Amino acid sequence: MAVSNEAALKEKLKKTPLGAYLIYGTEDYLKKVYVDKIVKMTVDDSFAEFNLHRIDGKESTLGEVYECVEAFPMMSDSTCVVVTDMQLDALDGDEMKMLEEMVADVPETCALVFYMQTVNVTPSKWKNIISLFEEHGLAVNLTEKEPADIVKTLENAAKKRNVPFDNGAARYLIECVGSDLNTLHNEMEKLCAYASGRSIARADIDAVCSKSLEAKAFDIMRALHSGNFETAMKKLSAVIEQREDPIMLLGAFISSYMDIYRAKAAVISGFQETKVAEYYDYKKKEFRLRNAMRDSKGLSLAAIYKCLDILAEADALLKGSDVDKVLVLEQTLAKLALAEGEGRR
């Protein structure tokens, strides 16, 4: 069962936007971008009222979709029918036959898009439907991009706005806010406005971007690993003022130390970073392992064990008793600093 990707969709749109599409996958931003692009390529805004048909798949029937597909363009060369979240895998026999006939015989003047905005398309249940669209149109699975591809996308978009990223800044943005393209797009818009014609530096990202909890925790841990306890405490206070959940924050601390433990164990055992990344599934989060490799240098395995014990004790306190959670976090940070200091001697 062949499934098309973004590259195949781009090639198709270079030739013609008309035909049948099944657009699904986990990357919400890309799905919307391409659905909007198909609409823009097929329908003039001036006559959208006549030629653009948006259908709620949860509330409509295939018969209603068929009527729109067969409608002639009004004062235009083409029409576009966008059906959102129709549960195609739940069609009965007669409905499935209607879908097959519709997809196989889309008028040359129509773009028919089944847009799975929230519906989860599983290959096992949707096998026949995906095959149908691949035979007569395109079934496009849009998933999360690789970090390198996201960096390239961000850098190209910034250049078009005449606000280029400094070397490494786009990758740093991903580390700070995550790999969700919708979030990255919004943060990049903020950065372009903030930088106002000059290049975007890491300091700009620190100044204006809404960092993920994981990134905030990493900033605290980075200061701690560098021996800057006072800075780590100030960063902790700032995060607490932002009303982040102490339990979630501690969980991010634990994840950071687990990364360090794995990195240290790999070095001692003679394993390469790439092997560790594969074994523990750091796909698209390789930067965490690279950072852990750096932070584990000079830190003994015994000290890492002690830090994990400190974190386990704090986790039990936060989850199992009525305590001052902020105080527990502050005391935990102090204990970690002491353990690391002794472990680096």
C-alpha cells in the first residue's frame, strides 16, 4: 500500500491542484497549510461563495458531498470541496461503493479534499480507503518533520522576511519551544517583529519566546551543572512565578538526570552517542543526549546515582504528603548542587 508524502504532494500541485485527496497525519500545521493551498489554487476569493464548499464530515452525508462535487463552477474554471473529519472507515457497503465511484470519477474541474483534521487514520482500518485514493488521486500522510528539515524551513522563512537566524539559532528555537510547526511559526513571527530587520540571535529567543516546561527545566539544570547555583535558584524562582506545576517541573529535572545517567553509562561502556539515541528512542530529541554528554563530563557515576536518589525522595514528598512544594524544590536543588560539587572533585 503506497502512501504519498509531502514531496509527492508538492509535485502534484506543481502540475494541477485538481483531483481527489486524502490528507491526514500527525502534523496539524502542515495539513492546514496544504488544504489552504489547494483551496487558494482552485478558488478565486471573489467567487468563493459559489465555488468553495466546506463540509463538516461529522454532520453530513456522502450524498451531500457528491452534490457539491458534481456542481459546475460559477464564473470560474474550478471548484473545491473540503470535507473535514468524515469517518470514512465507518462507511457501510453502499456508502463505500458511492465513495469509490466519487473518488474514481472526480470532475476535471474539481478538487475534492478529505481533510482529517482530528480523525486518527490507522493503516489497518483505513487500508482500502488509502489504496483507493492512491489509485485515483493522492493519499498524503503528513507527519512531523526531522529536526534538520524544520531548521531549514525556519531559516528559509526567516530569510524571506529579511530577518535571518544567526548560526544555530533556529535549532535553539526548536530546543526551547518544541517541534510543533504551528507553535514554531507563531514564535518565529514574534521573533521577526522583535528583531526588526536584524538577524535573530539566541538572546532574542530567550527574551521573547514562550519556552516549554522541558526547556525551562533544562535552563535551570544547565546553570546547576555549570556550578552556578545562585543562577539556578533565580531561574527556579522565575519558573515558579509563572505558576508551573512543581510536580511536572520535578519530572523534567528527573528526565534531565536520566539523560545524564544514560550518557555517562554509554561513555563508560564504550557506546557511541548514536547507539544510545537509537536504544532509548531519542528520535528528534538528539539534542538532549548531546547536552547530557556534555553535562556528564567530570561527574562521577556515583554522584549521578546520588542525584537520582535525591530526586526520587523529592518525588515521593511532592506526591505523597501535604508539603510546601516550592520549598521541596528549592531544597532539592541545593542537595543536587552539593552532590554534583562532591562528585566533580
